[in-house]
Amino acid sequence: MWVEPSNEALQQRLTWARERRAGLYPTVPSTLAEEKSFNPFLRVDQPDVVAAVQRAMGNKAPIGAGESLAIKVMDALRTLKNENAHKK
């Protein structure tokens, strides 16, 4: 949610997951199509994800020559997740 709070598919999935957990039902598995609609690691080419990662990195997300933007966003997103940026 901290990456794409306005993503409607993500909002729906979160509501669904909360309902499932409240009923003590599993929230897995999911399909790749579902994941592509809300998982930021599968959306690294989307402008909202790129912008959120750049903001979270203090606009210092490396976007230079050599690697593709998607790879750099993936790397920065993984770093942010490892640092628990979503809990700050």
C-alpha cells in the first residue's frame, strides 16, 4: 500500500485478504494475473511505482546508463523492503 495507495486492484485485494484472515482462511495461492495487478515487484515499469520508489529513496534512485529502469527500480524496491521502509 505504501508504494501504490491509489491502486484499486491492491485496495480490493487488501480488503479480500483481511476478510479471509478474519475467517481464518488462507490468502494464497494467487494467480500471476492477479499479482501483476497489485504486486509492485511485478509492476516496476509502471510510472506510479517508479515515482513512489524514487520518493522513498529521497529522489536518489539510480537511473543511469547500463541497466534498464525496471531493473534499477526492482533493486531499489527490494532495498526499501529489506529496510522495512513500509513501516516508517
